[in-house]
Amino acid sequence: MIEITIFYLHILAWAYAFTKIWQEKGLFSGLLVVLVFVLLFFILWALTSPIAHLIFPESWRSPFFTSDTLSLVLLIPPEVFIFYVYFVKVERKEKS
């Protein structure tokens, strides 16, 4: 259940990125930014999955939280940082 929520949050972030860039720079740039963020998601997930399997004890395993859920949770902070730098920080510089 937690995994689905995280996937939906990613889809919402990708939709936001697409519409923001599409309105500013065009359709091709919007599709390109979504492609970059999807690629980033898969690469970071491939990096956090082995880390989660190493640090997650099997005794904590439940139907709601597994090592795969932990890998997705570990994925959120770097993605939020990159999303912040790419959208929020750039927007603040443009307003100044």
C-alpha cells in the first residue's frame, strides 16, 4: 500500500514537471524532462534497493512495509532535493 502511494506521488510530480516545462518551453522539452525524471527514478531505485536489502532486518517484515518499501522511502530524499533544485531554486533566481 505504501509503495502505491509513493508511485502515485511520483506520477503527480512527473505531471507537474511536464505541465510546467510544457507551458514554458514546449511539448518536446516537457516530454524530455519527464524522461529525465523517470530515468532518474529507475537509476536511484536500482541504487537504493541493495542498500535497503542490506539494512532491513527480516524480523521487521510485514504486509505493509518490506525492504522494497524501504528502498522507495530511501529514494524520496534525493529526488526531492533534485526536484527542489530544478524547479524551486531556479524559479527564485528568475524572480530576483
